[in-house]
Amino acid sequence: MSGAHRAGGPHGGRARRVRRALVIAGAALAVVAGTSVYAVSESGGCGGSPVALDVAVAPELVPAVARAGDDFNRRERRVGGRCVRVAVRAAGPAGVAALLSGRIPPDAGVRRPDVWVPDSSLWLRTLDDPPETVGGPVARSPLVAAVPRRRADDVAAPTWDGLLRASMPGAGDARSIRLIVADPARTGAGLTALLLVHARLHAAQASFAAFARAAQENMAQDAAGAFKYLAGGGESMLPVLLVPEQSVWAYNRTGPKAPAEAVYPREGTLSLDYPFVLVDPERDQAARLFEGALRTPGARDALRALGFRDTGGAPPPDFRSAAGVRAQRPAELAAPTSEEVREVAQGWARLALGSRMLSVIDVSGSMAAKVPGTDLTRLQAIAQASQQGLALQPDGTELGQWVFSTRMDGRRDWRETVPIGPLGERIGSATRRQRVLGTLTSLRPKPDGDTGLYDTLLAAVAFMRRTHKPEMINTVLVFTDGRNDDPDGPSLDEAIARLRDGSDPRRPVQIIVIGFGPEVDTGELKRLADATRGSVYTADRPSDILRIFGEATARRLCAPDC
């Protein structure tokens, strides 16, 4: 606590109780607001009206910065004859960044600081008008690949490229690594990992989309939470945590049953750099005084005692003997540009949105035709590829299934086979995922059925618009092998006009069509998809369909403008 609290007296206890109540109330508000906010360094008696300096700091830095704040307050530094009083609090960087960007209103529960020390300068590169950074980094911690110590030999002399190849979905038996990241929307560690991965994949959107989808299923709220994945015993895939070096040091100091080993890939890495950011220019002089206090030997030693490297990359003294980390500074990769940071952050935000899909499958008579070079019918090939694609979807994905031809339900050209909802939700004695899989294996073409494509598409899009969920990507996914041949339905121009007339930018629904076989009329399908800013893909082999699933997911990086 601040040195100002050493004084006793009848009012000291009451003041402490009031401050304690305020701290508790602030913590409760922080839970509601989704950020960590705690008063950890407070102002004291300096005479007159002090210059208050509110300093919001990445939580892992708080002990050292609060100590520097206490020392600063005791020294009674002045600006214009008035004492400067530093109050240090922990604040999640994402909440402050959202406030400064205007993405959340000032009254949303995140307090605007005078000074901000986030975990990474990457947050500043997400802002259109970033505030000024004073001096260089306060501390550094390179991103490493942490593994269970008992299995560290499994990744001897690793590279980022090798780790990514071994972890990518679709690698089949070669997929031997499970990458775990901290939430990129909440942490600099996660955002740094995402940028490193994106750069190593050479911005190949399909691969990045596949990585992002897998990362969402193995994601921790923060770097400290990622270490729970090390507790598993004999799992076949090796858990590899993309976390800051400091978090490995801090975790191992707790004496865990499954200690971690930091692995340093040969290409080098990116670091969390903890910049000192002046948010309120009116506090410029006071802020610069405190910034100088954080550069003193005592403040640097306090930061290194928490497991951080200094601004030049020198390690804490105990790194030479501490297990799990190494003293040698890893090579630093080129820092990403503001454009790269925004592209990747926005891409993640789109991919992180939940998927809500209505799968609409053609079961007309032509779907009984054999696929050249296989023993499968077209419908069997689509069902088989759909089963593989379904395995890549998390339980939170909402999926429904219709089949269509002509006169499937009275005069109606479509029939619902599985109602839409989360794949992990139970429907009777089975989950929705199990119901969809069972339906796919039992699909049969309607021998005398034509292709009632337009009627079905209009009904499917209308349903998804009517039940639209704004927190999810809403899509109609159509599998067909031909063109509309229902004489009782609307014309192509009528269908397109109705799709456009019913469009609502607040309730967007895209059509994605996968055409399978030589009779597909891509021109017709493209006009239908374009009416919803959707897309059309064609496939000749079952393997093409699985590839298309990845490409369709990657389109979410640019939706709805692509």
C-alpha cells in the first residue's frame, strides 16, 4: 500500500474502510464490465489539491508498477507546485482499447485512464488515432511454445513452420500437436500468437481460417489459463501453448504437478513489449515524471523479479538457474505493421463469430448418378464429404438440415430433416450432431423428383432472415448437381428479385452453393448467390467438397464485402 497509509489517528481506520469498500465495489463492477480493475496504489496526504494520475496496467505488471507508484508518491514529486499522486489499477487491455476506439461507450463500465500500460503495443495499432507512447517498452516477454516438461524432447529444435504443419486440421494421422492460445480478442499474448501464425502461413487465408477454427476449440481466457491443458496425462496429441515466457516462469514457480518447458523456435519470435502510453495529454508532465520512475534501477529490478526481461532483452537473474526458461535472448522477428494487425484482428473477429447454417441438400433423381472413378452416387459423395466437414465444426455451431427435390411434402419442394440449433444440443436421446450424421447416411434420391431449386432457396433464405441471430454468421449452404427444372416454381429473374427485395442489411444471410457434377449451371447459381453477396463453388470429386468447406470458411475474412 501507499506510504501515505502509515499515519494512524481516529480517521485513518474510517478512511481505510471507505477505500476498502470502494475497491470491493470496483472489483464487482469489473466483473460486470468484463475487465479486471482493482485499486492497488492510492494517493495520500501531500497537502493542497494533488494532480491525480490514473494508471491502468496489464494485470501481470501490477505488483511492480504499484510498488513504483508507492515509492513515487512517497517522494512527493510536483508539477506546477502541486503533488502528483499516482493510482495504479489492473485493467484488461481489450476493454481499454475498445473504449479508446469508440467501440464501447464511455459509460460501459471501463474507466478511461490518464496513462495506459497494456501488455502489447499491438493494441495501439488497432486504433485509428492511437495516443502517444512515451519512451520505449517498460518490459519485455517473448512469445514461446510451452510444452509439458516430460515431453519436451518431442519438440527438440522446433520451428514455427513445423509446429503449425503438425497442428493444422485436415492433416490426418500427421496431426500430432494441439496448439493452445489465449483469447486474441482479450489478450496481447493471443493477438501476438495470431499475428505470428498469420505471417508464417504467408497470409494464406484458407490455412489461416482452418487454424482459427481449431484455435477456438483450444482457447484459454488468458495466458495463465492456458496451462490447464498441461494437466492431461496420456493424450496422443502434444499440447503446445503459445504463451509469453514470463507466464511459463510464473506457472512453474507455483510447483505444479505438470511443470512446463518453454521452447524457443529457431526462426525467432515476437515479444509482448508493455508500452507506456499517454492517454490524457493534459497529464503530460505528471505522466513523464512517473514514466521516469519506472526506468529507475529499483523499478527495473521489481519487473525482472516478476519474470520479465528488461527493455533490452536481458533476463532476470534467476533465469540462469530457473527450470523451464532460458537466459539467452531469442531472435526477434519483424514487427507487424498497423495494417497487418488490423487485418488479422478483424479476420479473427469474423471467424470467432459463431456459425449458423441451414444445409439444403438436393435429393432429385439425378443425384443417383455415379461419380466417375468411384462407386459412389453423387448424393453419397456429398453426404460423405459433409460428414467430414461436420467433424470440423465445434458443438456451438448451429446447424439445420433440409432436403429438396419436387413435391417433397405435399406440393412443397423441401422437407426439414433436422431442426436448426447447436450441434452439441440433445434432441431426444441423441445430439443434433448425431442426428445430422444419421440423416446423411440414410439419404436417398427421389427417383421421379426434379430440382425445385428456386422455391427451396427462397424459403430457406426467408427462414434464416426471419430467425436471424446477429451474433452469428447466418448462411444457407446448398448442395446441388443441376439447375432448377420445376415448371411450377418462379423464374430465375423472379427468384433473384425476391431475394433482393427481402434483403435487410441488419439481418444478412448469404447463400453459398456447392455445385457437384457436369450438369451444374454455374451462371444461374452465381446470379442467385450474388443476390445475397454469397458465392458459388463447383466440385468434380468428393475431395473437392472438403476443400471448398475451407475456402467458404475463409470467405468470412472479407464478408460481407467480398
